[in-house]
Amino acid sequence: MTDQLIIFDTTLRDGEQSPGASMTREEKIRIAKALERLKVDVIEAGFPAASEGDFESVQAVANTIKDSVVCGLARALEKDLDRAAKALSSAKQFRIHTFIATSPIHMKNKLRMEPEQVVEMAVKAVKYARRFTDNVEFSPEDAGRSDPDFLCRILEAVIDAGATTLNIPDTVGYGFPGEFGPMIGQLIERIPNSHKAIFSVHCHNDLGLAVANSLSAVLNGARQIECTINGLGERAGNASLEEVVMAVKTRKDLFPCQPDVNTREILNCSRLVSSVTGFPVQPNKAIVGANAFAHESGIHQDGVLKNRETYEIMQAEDVGWTANRMVLGKHSGRNAFRARMAELGEEFETEEDLNRTFARFKALADKKHEIFDDDLKALISSAVSEEVNEVVKLVSLHVCTETGEIPEAKIVLSVDGKEQSAVGHGSGAVDATFSAIEKIVNSQSQLLLYSVNNITSGTDAQGKVTVRLEKEGKVVNGKGAHTDIVIASAKAYLNTLNRLYGGGLRQHPQGVV
Ligand code: KIV
Ligand code: ZN
């Protein structure tokens, strides 16, 4: 008999802890809906105690999602558990995930607590969480570097207290498959009440082993994997959902359990997360990279044409790769637009939302006569990202570049509703534009990243620009898309500034309590 492998997605929580990957509430709802279409079992929507904004985002996801379990993270503190329970209360099905560090280095330096006190806090937290739900997950943070005897003790105690899922994190990405997997097997074997809980793993990718460690754990008895779309996450990221799912599905011969996800939605999710966060997917990334199913060399192409299985172990269509269809043009009407958007999984909540996006579509169709699916998705992404409370808006931009002359940009911005203009110079059109913007806003931030990608091919394609700024330790990404890459760059810079000014202070869940 084949068991179910539970897929727990933490893109909206651990993924968002990646510097610059913070998302607005609307963006989180969009990603949560895409994850629901992907049919992940659990969506970890955030850490409600981090800030008012995080609380509201988790609440909004809880209100929206019906088919997946919505989960909220809480430290082993009553105040965090209260916030999580409140944010999740309207969900059709919810889980509270509580955690405390168990490795000697974390207990001594971060928590400044004795192991006995840590066990006591963990048990208290699980019992408290059980007041709100019978779906409680417990994680011993930095389990990968914890003493196995101590892990057995604390895990047995939290199962007795009512934890139904035990998640074993390799918080710092230190584990090796030959060691991490068997460790899970030994825990299951040694803990007398282990049969009362599901064992889960949560692996970070610091040594590039997150997926391998997760799979090894499954071979040793784990039945839940915590992972993120595109492997987004703290530092080098988390185990990537698409790799974990496709490895288990492709090697059914090795695994005693299978995930119940709709793999055809994988590529959609990957593109959405990339476009929302501004983190591009490398072309050679397994499953979702642009080259993942491209057979460049003549020998490979010949083999694939004669028999697909010569070089293909999976089918591109099974993870959502289809031809990028040209579907709409400047004469397409509102109904055709609404219907194609629905096929792409984008429903409009109000007629006003539809009209606003349709107007953007018409403006784009005036500049670019063939509109592809990817253009439509970018339209939605930029509409959602511009919903960030805009303090600074672009009114107009005039750029002059000429061989042998210094590029010049004249910009007019609306700042808090008042128009202001400036002229900037730079080494190129984009540099001059950013310098003009800074003359007005004087943000005193540092530009960490500027990147341009094309959404579709051709010289009339939309350029998608990502900008990352840092100010006083806060790192924020912003995006802009336009057929003119200088305008796309100005929009991306302003989007980043608006995100930098908004959002307020947030508490990191794994920081010092
Ligand atoms: O990496 C980690 O240990 C975590 C826990 C909060 C589960 O993200
Ligand atoms: Zn983590």
C-alpha cells in the first residue's frame, strides 16, 4: 500500500524570510490561490506575531483558502500562539506550528535556557495550542545539530501533550543524506509514542543538499516534506517543492508514498513566485528552468524525436510547460480577456478590478500587437504590485541619449499627491533616470541589484525590471514592466521605494526572543 506524502509549502513564511522577498497581502493571496490550485496539503501563510501586516496577511489567506490547510507559525509563547489562533480562526481548516530551539548552541546562546526549561516550554506551548485546534505541529529548531537523546525526550513529551506533526528541521543546512535520513528513522524507532504523530522534515540548502536530505528522510519514514516554490527561503533557501515532488513521482519505484499534488500547476506557481519576488529562476534549474526540457544538441534532439524516453525522464507537459500561446490582440474584447484570464487561474473579484486590468491590457495591446499568456500574467503582477500604498508615483519621463553626450533624464513625480520635477545625469538612460528620482526623494538607500529580463521574445517585448534597495538593514525588492525598459526601470525603482517606506517593523521568528 502506498502512503500519502504530505506537501507542506512554506513559500509565504520561510520563503518570505529571504532578504528582499517580502510580499504584500494581495501578493500573498495570489500565491496562496496558486498553491491551492497546485493542491498542496498545507500552506504556511506566515508568522502572525511578526507585525500587524503579517497578521492581516495570514488572516486574509485563512479567509480565502478552502481546500488546503492554512498554517501559522508561532514561537513557544502564549502571546504568539494567541496571535496565530486569532489570525487563523476563520480558516476552513487550520494548523498551528510552534517551535523552540533544541541544539546546545541555540539553547545556550539564543535562548539562554537549560534543556529542562526548553522541554517545559515546548510542552506548555503544544498544550496551549491544542486549546484552539487539534492540528498542532511542533518543530525542534536546529534539530540537525541537536543531541538525539534530547530530541527523543522532547518529542515524546510533545506527542503526549498533543502534537500531531513533528517537524525535524535542518535549520542551518548542515545535514548529509546518509546521516539525516537515518536520524529520522532512529527517532521514529526510539520514541515510544511516535506512531501517534506524522514525522516531517524541513531542510535548508546551505550545502545544496536540502532536496537530497528531504528525500532520504522520506525513505526512512518521514511522511511530510516542508518546501518552497523555486527553493526560495532564508540564505540558500529551502528544499524546492518542484524538485521534491517530481523526484518522488518520477522514482515511484523507490518511494513508499506519493504526493497528491496537481503537477501541471508547478510552472505557473514557479513563474508567479519569481515575478512577485523579483527573484529570477536560473535557466538550468531542474523542472522549472527555461532549459529544463530543452534538447539543444543534435544527438539529443534526434533521440527525442525517435523516442521521447531516450533522453526525457519526465514529460514537460506534466509540470505545466506548454507553448506560450498568442491569444489576444488589440481587437479582443472584455469577455475574451476575462475568459483567457480565468483559464490562467486569474479571477476578478469585482467588475472594477476587471475594468482596471482590461484598460492596462488595451494600453499594452496598442504598443505590442501580439499578446502572449506571459504578458497577461505580467499585467496582473504589475497591477498587484502597484497596489502597494503608493507615496511616490511616476507622472512623466523624458530621456535624452546621444552618442558622445552625457545621458539626461527629466522626470516628474507625484509625491504624496504633489508634483515635483528634477533632471538627472548618468552613465546611461537608466542611471540618469535613477539619479533624477533620487534628486526628488533623497532616499539615502543603497542599490543592491538591478536586473532586466524580457517577458516574451522580440524587440517589442515587455521588459521586466527588478530593483533591490537597502536602507538601515531593511532590504526590499520592487518590479516594473513596460515595453520601454527605461520606463520599466523607473517604475521598478519607484515600486521599491514605496515598499521601503511602507510595511513597518517586523519581528523575525527565529531571532532572539
Ligand atoms: O529552519 C527552521 O528551523 C524553521 C523553523 C521555524 C521550522 O524555519
Ligand atoms: Zn526554515
